[in-house]
Amino acid sequence: MGVLPLVGLALFHLPTWMSPGGTPAALASSITLLGMLGLAAAVALIRRSGGAEVAALAVGAVNVIAALIALAADLEGAVLGLVISATIVATTLPLVLTRYRHPAPLSRP
């Protein structure tokens, strides 16, 4: 279950809003929003809400892309963000694939 990495993502991102440092305000707000979405996805997974796995996978995938951009820009925390995001994707992708896989209908001659 991908709850712990999502909570880790939220805890990793939420302080950006409180002390953005040299981060532009729009970027700091976006990072914080991604953390809040991760927390919401974690709560949805705990409550077993419909579509929670897809939400968690989407948060993880967006954060993987953001972490790769941050890694290319040599920003602080990029490696940790990439590890957390990859863990989210690795734990939620199998859930999504098993839940939403529909077998092809059998053709009858």
C-alpha cells in the first residue's frame, strides 16, 4: 500500500510554503499543493475510496517529473523527492493495473 510514501511526500513538500527560501512564490505554492494532494490521496487510500489508487499514481507520476526537473536544475531535495515519488509509483501501479484490467471478451465463431 502506498500510504506511507504519500504521507512522506506531503511532509516533504508542506514546509516549502512556510519557508520558501529562494524558491519563487508560484513554485513554492505548486510544491505545497502537490504535497496536499498527496496527503488527500493517502487519506483516500486509507478510506478505500474509489479511484484512490489512480489519484495516488497521478500524484506520484507528477512528482517524478518534477523531481527529474529539480535534479537537472541541481535543486536541494531532488534526489529524496525522486526516491519518494518512485516508491509511490512502484507501490500504486500494480494496484491500478490489477483493479482496472479488463479481460478481452471472447469471440464466438
